[in-house]
Amino acid sequence: MAAAGTLSGEVMAPRATSVTTPALHYWRTKRALLQRELAERAGVDLTTVQRLERGLASRLHTVRKLAEILGVDPADLMGQPPDA
């Protein structure tokens, strides 16, 4: 008998956590990067960066990629931007 959350007895990978990134715009502009530049360096689609800056959620692995390029911790992107 297949366990709950499985297909044909195969264990499925857990879903990625979705998070919001209210400080993404702050850190991107602080680093003087265009949305397109950040997207290219992080290996994500431009529309992903645009969506995140509008407040839509993203998967944690995407946030980690963006944080690495910006030189901050992922938590810095998920919190409120620092006072300018």
C-alpha cells in the first residue's frame, strides 16, 4: 500500500517553502544592480525578480541564489529593509 503523499509507492520530494522578499528592492538598488543584471547573475528569470519586488512569494532556493549575489543572508531579503 502506498503511503500518503506518494505516487505509485515513490516518495515525493517535499514542496519548497514560499517566502516573500520585502527587502529585495532595497538590497538590489544598494548594490547598484538592474533587475536584469541581478536575474542574470543569479540564474533566474527577469520576471521572477520583478514578481518578488512586487511582493509576490518565491521559493527559498531562489531567495538563496539572490542573497548570494547580493552578498547578504537570505533572512536579510525576507525581513523589512533597513532604514536608509
